[in-house]
Amino acid sequence: MIMKLQFLTFVFFLLFISSHSTSHYSLNKQARILFSLKQSFGTPNHPSLVTWNPSEYASLCSTWTGITCDHTGSLITSLDVSNLNLSGTLSPAITQLRSLENVSVAGNGFSGAFAIRIHEMKRLRFLNISNNMFSGGLEYFEFSFLTKIQVLDAYNNNFSGSLPVGMSKLTTLSHLNLGGNYFSGSIPAAYGDLKQLTFLHLGGNDLTGFIPSELANLTGLQQLLLGYFNQFDGGIPREFGKLVNLVHLDLSNCGLHGEIPSELRNLTKLDTLFLQTNRLTGSIPSDLSNLVSLKTLDLSNNQLVGEVPLELSSLKELKILNLFINRLHGDVSMFVAELPHLEVLNLWDNNFTGTIPPMLGMNGKLKQLDLSTNKLTGVIPKFLCFGRKLETLILFNNFLFGRLPDDLGKCKSLSRVRIGQNYLTGSLPNGFLYLPSLSLVELQNNYLAGQLEGSNSDPSKFLAQLNLSNNRFSGFLPTSVGNFSGLKILLLNGNRLDGEVPPEIGGLKSVLKLDLSKNNFSGKIPAEISHCSSLTYLDLSRNAFTGSIPSQISQLHILNYLNVSWNHLNQTLPIEFGSMKSLTSADFSYNKLSGSIPETGQYSLFKPTSFVGNPNLCGLFLNRPCNESSSTSPLQLNNQLDNKTTKVPTRYKFVFALGLLVCSLAFVLLAIIKTRKIRSTHNSKSKWKLTAFQKLEFGSHDILECLKDNNIIGQGGAGVVYGGTMPNGEQVAIKKLGTSKGNNNNGGSHDSGLSAEIQTLGRIRHRYIVRLMALCSNKETNLLVYEYMPNGSLGEVLHGKKGGCVLKWDTRLKIAIEAAKGLCYLHHDCSPLIIHRDVKSNNILLSSDFEAHVADFGLAKFLQDGGASECMSAIAGSYGYIAPEYAYTLKIDEKSDVYSYGVVLLELITGRKPVGDFGEDGLDIVQWSKMQTNGSKEGVAKILDERLKRVPIEEAKQVFFVAMLCVQEHNVERPTMREVVQMLAQAKQPNTFHMH
């Protein structure tokens, strides 16, 4: 018995030793697999993965970052390295970790193909690879072996090809997200077999065909997103009425047409319905009133007609109602005033008539109201700000009359007010101009009267634009005008203001455009106006100013437009104005000025019409010669006498000549030394360091061999670009930059944009963004190696020797869409988000098949604080492309890029350069296009590039419409680049959009 017990003990001991040894062997093997995974990352020494050390395999389950093991502590069940800013590739070795149940690598920069043998991980339940740059297709993956998978999230990658039909075999799948990729073709009808799905996102791809009615079999679906970038045939399947558990339905911007099916009335759990930006027709079904849980309804940007059904009054949970850009008519339904939770009401650009419901806003929750561009009459309701939450009030282009409600003067939440082009009368409500949150006020072209209110209170520091032009305001300009220190644009022209302009006007330190024309101002022009150091535009014309033109105005160093015509100004023209290099347009006509017109400096650039109407002025500009006494000022006379009487002694001439000779010799000597230094630097290959951003088959020597003058293919502000062919036949472009000599935190010229370009391009892999392959550097020089684009830049093709003839309309539209997709990636899908800051046609490069690639990130900036505007220390960018708010305020956000892109669209439409050749000083392509077309897409034929033989006029109208949206003066009015891509994708679908 004792012997038997000893034997059993021995057996158990051997089993324990064996189990312990196997466990350690398993951990060791898994640790080695993880380490090989780490080596495939672009940053194998990433600080977050410092614990991934194969020699420490025993602590794999306890200390390794992102690793979770099973209860035995021997098998890895979860790998989570999400949002660690990793890059490189994801090694196929991951499929050897067969025990994994949860895998998340989301929010990194992984690129290349995804592991095709993923099906070998049969225990997998959760797979999240979203927000990376994985590419290639998924149609050949054997997904059917993943019998336990519940969540598969591949959102926002670069996958392409057809949607994988094999996924339809994943009967346990509850969450499938393939959105934000480049999948094409149709949605497989077999996806209707995924009966366990509660979430399906296929939006943001390039899908076509009909939406399969079989998706209606997914009766457990709670969220269905098919919109954005997809372009489906047909309309909304009526069978979708069976999806009774839907909470969120997004079919926006995907080319749908036809009527809204009444069967949607069955979706009683729906709280969000997005159908905007399609081609839906017919009327709004009254059956939608059955969607009693609905909180957001967006039917905007369609072709809907008829009246808004009164039955929608039963949507008591509704918070947001967007019906803008349709063909709706009739009264603005009274029911909207009775919706207890309504916060946002946007009905602009329709044909609504009648009055605004008088009780609108009484629910106390209204935040945003836009009823502009309709045919509304009556007065503005007095309860709009009843809850003190109203932020946006836009009612321009209607037939409203009466006074502004007094209650608006107490609406401290109010930020944006646009009520121009109406028939309003009366004075402004007390305190209105001094509301603390105001950022924009437009009340132009009304019949408002009374005096402008003065106050000791500080106005809103956010108020950037105040437009009260073309009204009937009278009286003095209050001295408190100087307290509006944040104003960028002040327009008071076309009123009845009188008296002297107070010297406090000089307190407008930030004002860029000041227009006081067409009033009754008198007295002298205050010299303090020179304290408005940011002024670029000053119009004081058609008043009654007297005295001289203050010479202090010459201190406005960035002023480019000055108009003081039609006043009673006398004395001479300030000679100091001749040194104002920024002043390109000036008008001094119809005054009482006298003396000679200076013929030097900026005066030589002004038009002769700038001086007419001054009988006592003389000079070549007026073909009115001056006599000796009138044409020569005392100062000029003294200078002439000095020139006649002063002579330089001969000995000083000799000393000067000798000094000049010494300087010349020194210059030659320094040039020789520098040349030798450069040669020695190039010949010393060991001093060059090569940093690769992908696998390379060439070295620094091969790169240096390309730096020859006959290889130069371009030159810009940041450096010279060389073309070259590597030993393996690969063509590259090499940008030569100088190294940093100082520290510049704003990404300025000190480092020629190198740090910004490396930080940005080194981590980006996107089809429509130029690929940075390597950095070759030493102490003197930096060489950036890019993929080569044989067709050069869009600017060169449009405006260079090729004359743009090679670019047909279809190619131009293709380039526009591809460049927009590249910028869209930077603004919306990059991590962190990126502002390019120098979008222009010369920075859009074209491959051999004219595919567009956004390039030159030397000025790029990462978006801070989730997209907040950032203030720069100096203007960066290219003339003609710079957004108004950037040039004026140095504040940038992604909408600054949108403006620049809009200029590029106008270049593609017109074939013209952004500036020059428009027949008027200071006129650019944006202003010229608006003047020629009156801002309407119907006039686009007037500006089309004459070299284009055949242009589908509806497509041209659509592209012009998008361009006009992009170049809106106020950045908040511009679309996002995501919206731009969506709108351009519909260019081949006429009558989709209408100018607002």
C-alpha cells in the first residue's frame, strides 16, 4: 500500500513538472511571436512596447503592454495595442497566436496588406483594425472559418476591391464596419443572411448598383449606415420598412432618387434619419409622423416639393429639422413652434411664404434658426431667444419688415446674426451691439434708422464683422467704436451718419476693412486712423471731409486700397504715400487738392482717373504740366540746390574705389572657400545619413549621384528638386533643402519646412498623397526622396508650356476629386488631423496617368485641440490662394485649406492663374469669377477655359457651385473637405445642388 502511494506521488510530480515546463515553453514561444510582431512595426523601440522583451517571457501575462492571458496564465487571449501611434506593417506572425480571442490594433498607422491567414485564429471573437492604412482586397479571405467572430471593425482604411462575400457566412457576427474604405462594386445580397447583425456600416466607399432588398432581412439591426461617397442606383428599398429595430439610419449622399417610401413609418424606434444630399423627389410623406422617437430628421439637399405635412407635429421628440435646399413651398408650418424639444431649424433656400410662426422659440430650447433665401413676410417673432440659448439667427433674403425684437438686445447667447436684404425698420435694440458672444452681425440693405448706441460696456471680443451698410442710421459715430478692438471688418457705408469721425477710431487695432463711404461725415480725417495697423482696405469716399489727407496713413504698411474721392480735401498729395509698397489702388478724385502729383514710387502705379476732378492738381498723369513754382516743393528745391553746390573731393573718390576693390577680392575668396567646402561634403559619403520610411533598394550614394544641374526638374521657395533613376530602374524626385540654423516653433523658413514635412509625410500612406520614401542628410544639406510624378504639377500643366491642352474636362474633374480626397484624409482621417496651409495647383502632382497627389507639406500644421483655430506668427502660403481670415488674422483651421482648394477648382474651370491678367489692379480669380458670373452657376459658361472643346455644362455648373462654396468669405460658411468630395462626386448628376 505504501509502495503504491509512493508511486502515485511520483507520477503526479512528473505531471506537474511536465505541465510547468510546457507552460514555460508556451509562454516563451508566444513571447517570441510578439517580439517578431514588434519588429515589423515602424517604431520597434516605441516606449509603450518597452516591456515586450523576449527574455522576460515569464512576466508576459502580467507586465507586457496590451496583453491579457487566460485564467491559467499560459495562453494569450487578448492583444490591444490601439491608439499607440504605431506604424509599419502588421506581421502575418500574428496568426500564430491561435489562442487569441480579442485583437485591437485600431488608431495606428499600419499599412500594407492585412494577414490573409486570419482564418486560422478560430477562437477570434473581436477584431478591430479600424483607423489604419491597411490596403489591398479582402475578397479572397476565408472568413467562414471564423465561426465565433462577433465584432469585425475595419473602418477607415485603404481596402479596395469588392466587398468580401465570404463574410456572409459569419452567422455569429453582430457588428460589421467596413466603412471609410475604397470598396467598389455592389453590396452582396448574401449580407442579408447575417441575421445576428445589430450594426452595419458600409458608407464612405465607392459602392454602386442597387441597395439589395435582402438587407431588410436583418431585422435585428439597430444602426445602418450606407451613405457618403457611395453612388447607388435606384431609391430607398421599400422593404426597409421591416427593419423595425432601427435606431439610426444613414442613407445620406449616396445618389438615391425617387420618393421617400411610406413604409419607413414602421421604424418607430428610429431617432436619427439622414437622407440629405440625394436626388429624392416627390413630397415629404405624412407617414413620417409615425416616427415618434425621431430626434434628428435631415432631408436637406434634395428635390422635394410640396408643403411640409402638418402631421409632423406629432414628432414631439424632434430636436433637429433640416429641410434646406429643396423646392418646398407654402407656409412655414405652425407646428414647428409647438415642438417642445426643437433646437435646430434649417429651412433655407426653399420657396416658403407667409410669416414666421409667432410662438417660435417659446419652448426655450431654440439654438439655431436659418430661414434665409425664402419669401417670408411679416415681423420677426419676439420669443426666439426666450430660453436664452439662441446662437445663430439667419433670415437674410426675405421680405421681413418691422423692428428687430427688443428681446434680442438681452440675448447673451447670440453669436451669428445675418438678417440683411429685408425691409426692417426702426432702431437697433438697446444693448444689441454689445452682446458678449457676438461674432458676426450682418444687417445690410434694410431701412434701419436711429443713432448708433454708445456704451461704456466692452463689446464682444469675438465680434469680427459688423455690417450695417445701406441703411438709414444717422447722428454721430459714437466714441465707443474704438472699443470694438476685435473687429476685422466694419462696414457703415450708405447711411446718414454725420459729424466728425472720432479719434477713438484708432482703437480698431485689428480692423482689416473699414468702409465709411456714402455718409455725411465732415471735419478732418483723424490722423489716429493710422493706428489701425492691420488695415488693408480703407474707403472714406463720398463724404464731406475737409483739410489735408493725413500723411500718417503712410504708416499703414499693409494697406492696399485707399479711396478718399468725392470729398472737400485740399492741400497737396502726401509724398509719403509713394513709399507704401502695399498700396496698389488709390482714388483721390473729385476733391480740392492742389500742387503736383508725385511721379515716383507707388504714385507711378495709380491710374490717371485717380486724380481727376481736382482742378489745381498738375502733372504727367493729367497731361497738365506744372510750372516751376507750382511743381517744385521747397524740399525738392533745397535738394536741387544741394546737388548743384555739393561736390565730392577727389581724395574721397580714391578711398572709395580702393575699398570697393578690397571688398570684391574678399567676396571672391569666400566664394572659392564655400565651393570647396560643398565639394568636400558631397565627396564624403560617410557623412551622409539615410533614414528610410519604407524598404529601399538604393543607398545614399545613388541619391547623391542624381544631384546634377541637368537633372533639375523644379525649383520653389523651399529648395531645388532633382529627378533621378535608381539602379533598380525606379524613378524618384529629390528635394534639396538646407538644414536648420535656428529654432522656429512655427514651422517657418528657418528649417525650410523640413521638420513639418518629415513629421507629416513620413507617417502618411494614402493613394492621393505623394509618398515620402527617405531622408538623406548631413550637417549641411537635407535631401527628401519622393516617388516621381512624371507629369509634373497641375499648375505647370494648366499654365505652363503644355498650355493645358492635354487636360480635357473629364481629366480635370478626375484630378479635382482625387486632390479633394487627399485633403479630406488629412482633415478628417489622419491622426492627428493636419492642415496643409499651402494648397495650390503647383502642389498637386500628376502621375503618368494623371492621377492627382497632394504634395509639399513644408508648411503643414497639426490641428490642435480637436480642430480649433491656431494663430500663426506670420503669413505662410502662396499669393492668390490665402484665405481672407488667414491673411487678416493669422488664424487658421482646416477651412483655410478649403478656400485654397476652391481657388484650384476655379483654375481648373477657367484655365487662368489665381492672380494677374484680369485687367484691374488687385483683382484675383475669386473676385473676377464672381463678377463675371454674378456668383451664379448659371453664368459659368462665361468663364470656361476657351481651350476646352466639349464641356458637359451641368458638370461645370456643379464644380463651379462647389468652388463658390469653398471661397466663401467667412470660413464657417465653407463646406468641409468631406462634403466637397461628396458634392464633386455628384458632378455627373445634374441638378443635384442649387446655389444658396
